[in-house]
Amino acid sequence: MNSNTTLYEAIIVGSGFSGIAMAISLKKQGVSSFIILEKANDFGGTWRDNTYPGAECDVPSALYSYSFEPYTDWDKKWSGQAQILEYLKLNIKKNGLEDFIHYNKEFQSSNFNEDFGCWELKTKDGSEYRTRALITAIGQLHHPKTPSFKGKESFKGTTWHSVRWNHNYNLEGKRVGVIGNAASAIQFIPEIVDSVKELTVFQRTAKWMLPKKNNPYSDKDRLKFKKYPFLLKWERNLNNTFNGMFYHVMGQNKTWKKMWQNFSMGHLKKSIKDPELLAKLTPNYPIGANRVLLSDNYYPALSKSHVDVNVDGISHFVENGIVTNSGGVVELDALIYATGFESHPFLKDLKITGVNGKTIDKAWEKSTDTYLGIATSGFPNLFMMYGPNTNLGHSSVILMIESQSNYITKCVKLLSNDNILSMDVKEDFQNDFTKDVNDRLKKTAWALVKNSWYKQGETIVNNWPGKAKEYNKLTKEVDQKAYNIIHTNEIAKN
């Protein structure tokens, strides 16, 4: 690494909601020596990538936004992809972040230099960087997952993953298959159902679903929010309170579960009258164990005469379609994978080498252990946004992101202002945190299903077991006793 390379106080990897929140926090608290490395040619993360028809958030707009930047111009209660991207653009512009984002700079590797207390980074185009603090903000749902099926390459039709939507393909009059029935599928299927000739949804597991009631905001509503800002704050708090009640479904409270399951089943039975289809769409596991979905128009889309929900399972692909486990052949012109993302391993494809040559993938080979989901032992000055065990199953992850950006900013300022060369979380603090989280997660609904994107093997590695306000309290201040801290004067003495 060239010694003349600029030494930044912080480098953020990723310019989605997490990376932008992190940059705003740094700038507001007086840290100006930082940059954001973005692998694409534009900002936005998941809201840049997911452009499939009907893409929108499943958290209300008032809550899926920064608390410090309320937005009065939302079109709907639940925002669409394009407007969320516009909201991020507004935040970038308002906080003067345009020049801080370096586009087309895909992270390749980083090594921690113990002598100088800094990370040395390389991007895939050969650029080199140095930074005191390395902050990853790449999200948990980043790499699209496409399952391996026997003979997949033999299919002669057109295929794509929902996150890489093929906008050039005309679905009009085509026989279309969709593998998957989760968050993206329930949004785009109602959008395409009236265009296609035939639609087959290959479903592995039925999902619990609640009505969304995505009502548009009127001009009068938007004017009211502008004139009386406390009303938007009130709506945000109401949404947060409601989600807080839904948190109990993630536990194993039988009363709450029965109430929400009855509500969900009422929604299903109101929409689906065919007994055979109703049986296919009825989940056989407790509500909350998998992600609970929200839609008003998914069930009506499935009830159309040219739509089939196939639960036979996929045996293999052939040139003209898919052969199911029952031996039936489903002929297709196009196939869309709505199969989610590879949420494990965390920091996938990021080669990060800490002290004593230990790499992050090696450190997490058996268990993804962290402290607060932010730091991991053996990797000083490395901080994670939306890291392990910080996903929320009941509310807005923006609440967690803001807590993390506040905490990490304080760590960056410690490194800059308190003569600290490096801070590395102690293993006993890390172990205590991980054990407590795992013990609590074993008592949640997520532990009741074998397969979900929340889990790696038998361990729930994505989700936080408590409410966002508990996490906010834990991350309010930096407990320096949790870290092995090396000061610059200690190096000087040696």
C-alpha cells in the first residue's frame, strides 16, 4: 500500500439505507474524512436493484424513513420502490453526500495493519484506500438465490430472478412459471397475472398473510402533514406501537398467536372460496415462524381461472418446462425465480483479514459471533451495519440502523479524538452477547420451523430477539470496557 494513500477516518461499503444513514450520522457529528464505496453506478442498495412490477415496502412509509428526516410527500401508506429511491436521493442531496460516494468501486479485499491501526483496502478496479474505521453496510438481502434443479440448463425458455427483472421480455400471452411465493412474488404476481396466458406458481410452503390496505394519501393528507408535522410523527409512533404489539407473535404467546392466526385465516377465507386452493394456501406451522406477508390482491390473483398453484414439488427441468414430483409436465415459455437471497454467510464475497491473518469467513466458519451485531473479535476497527442478529421480524429495520449509526459514529470519534490506535471487542463480551441472543431466540416462533432465511442450520443468525427500543438502549453509549483498546502512546513506548 502506498504510504501517500489518503488515510480516512472511515470508509463505508454500500450506499443503501444503512450506508446513507451512517454517512449522515458521521457528518452531523463532525466527522468529514470519510467516503462511501459503491460497487454499482448508482446509490440505493435493494431499492435500486428491485425494480420488479409492484415493488413496494412492507413497512408503512412513516416508519420506513429516518426519524430525523420525516417525509410529507409519500404517495401511499406503504411506499413504492421508485419513491423510496427518491427519498434516499433527497437525503443525499440535503446532507451534501454526492461527492462522498465513489461509484463503480466494488470492494475486493482488506487487511488490518496493526502497526498503524488502519484498514488497507483494494477494490476490483485496482484502487487502494486506507481508513481507521471500516464500516460495512451491504445489507442482509443482497445476493439473489437461485436453487439448483436437475436439468435446469436444459430449459429453452427465458428465465430471470425477480431482483434482476427482465423488463425487455413481453409476458403478454405467455405461459409463465413462478418459483416461490414470498415477499417479492406476492407483489409482482398480481401485476402480471392479467397479461399472461397461463400462470403456474410453484409453492413449497404456504405463507401466513395479512391484509395490507395500502390506501393512497390525498393532497389534503400531505398538506396536513406539512402544516402540522406532529401528525406525521404521531402516525409514525402509532405504526411503531402497532408493530410492537405484533412482536408478541414472534414469541410463543398462544393467545396472541391464536388471535393473529384467526385474523389471517379470515383474510384467506374471504378471498379464496375453492376448497382445494384454500387447503394449498393454509399454512401448517405457527404464525410468526416465517416472515408474515402483507397483501390485498395476491389471493384474488391466485383465484383466477388461468392460474394454478402447484404444490407437487419440482423434480427436474426439461426443454419445454418443469416436471413435478408427481410426474406432471408444466409447459412454460418463461420462468421467474422469486426465491429470495443468500443471507448467509454474512459479508459474503468480502475478503476481510484481521489480526494474525484471520479472515472473517474463517472466524465465522462455525458460529457467527458478534458483539451487538456490530463488532467481532479479531477484527479491530471493523463495524457492521445491519449485521448478524439485527434484523427485525416485526418492525422497521430503520430503527436498528439509526441505533447502529449512532454507536459506530461514537466509535469512529473515539479512534480519532482519544488517542486510540485500535479497539477490538473482547471475546468474553462477544460470547456473553451471542449466548444471550441465542438463548432468547430458541424461545421464539422462528425456532419452530426447520427452514427459513433467518436460520443457518439450527441457529437463528439474522434476527434480533427483542424490540428495537431494547437494542437502542444497548447501543446508546460505547462501553469501552468491552474492548481491548490500544492507545497511540502505548505504541510509542514500545
